[in-house]
Amino acid sequence: MIYPSIDKLLNIVDSKYELVHIAARRSKEIAKDGYLQMPENEYKSERNIGRALEEVANGLIIVKKKDK
């Protein structure tokens, strides 16, 4: 089973493509500066991309909705 679930993430982010973009940017930030928003032992994932997705799922990354 994948954590966090894609269904939960898509309730926060409008599309899969936007989710990939957000997670990739955050993953690169983690790799660059090493800053994590939660204590390291609270993450279920060891990889930065998984940690970025967990931050989105936990509401630590605010996704602004674009007005159309």
C-alpha cells in the first residue's frame, strides 16, 4: 500500500500533474538545504519525494487554488 494515498492527495491538489510538480519542487528543496517540516522519525518514507508527499497530505504545504 502506498502512503499517502493518491485519493487523499487529490482532495488537496487539483490534478496529478500539479501534485507531481509540487512534490518535485519540495523534494529538490529538501535535497538542497536538508530542512524538514516534521521531525525525521515521524516520516514513513525515507526518500525525499515521499517526504514531500507526506508534507502535502499533512497540510504542511499550502496549495493555492488558481482563480479561473
